[in-house]
Amino acid sequence: MNSIQHLQRWGEAHHPRYMDLVRIALGVFLCIKGIEFATHSNYLYEVISSQVPFSGFLLMLLQHYIIFAHIVGGFMIATGMLTRAAALAQIPILLGALIFVNSGMTAHFTDFLLTLVLLAGLVWFFIIGSGYWSLDRLFDREEVHGKPLSDHWRDTGNR
């Protein structure tokens, strides 16, 4: 068994159900932050361009990656769908925010602390996974109400 499978099994065995509420809140917050970045994209572009020495095209790609990863990744984390992959896509963004944006003299301590808490939450959910109340768990189950999953979908009219 490789280390990733071992990590997955450990995370599934040590996941308290109340942490699902934290996961949902984290995902919703990231999704809202992505929408905020999308509505104020000029400000995001200015902040990134003042900290990272990239060309205009790379800055635009980075800006779109941040917005897309926050909106889609936040939704995926909130619903518990491919939580580890969504968290892994978010971690470099928050590391960059800690290193480049929040490390300057003009950074506010609350912004730094919020970024640090979000990063810790993403690392935590990357390790332990999505949990009990998640789409991952629903799709991984082989039976629903004593029937195979394929029979359940056929009986409810969903295909």
C-alpha cells in the first residue's frame, strides 16, 4: 500500500462528522471569495501584478486560475465532491497569498491570519478527505436502501 492510500484510509477512519460543517463553511467561503474576485478583477490584477514579475498574459492566466479555482473548487469542497483534488488546487493559491500578498508591510494581520486559517483548513481536508455528508460518500456506496446503486437510480427514474 502506498502512502497516498494509507493517508486516505487514515483520513476516512479519523473524520468526525462535525468537521463536515467546517468543510461546507470553508467551501462556501472560498466560493464567495472567488465571486468577489471576479467582480473586482481589476483590483486582483493590480495586486498580483505588483507582487509577481510576470508578463501581462501570464498575469491574466493566473488571475483566471485564481477565480476559477475559488469558485469551482469552493463548490466542490462544500458539496464534498473530489474534496482532495479541489483542496490541492487551492493550496498553491493560498501559499502564494501568504508569501507574496500578505508578507508586505501594508498587509493587515487579519488578512494574514485568515489566509493562514484557510490554508490550514485546506491542508486538513486534503489529508482527511470529504467525510460522511458528501457526494463522494454517496457515489462510493455500492448500495442504497439495501439495493444496488444501479437499481436505485432505475427505480427513481434518474438515469
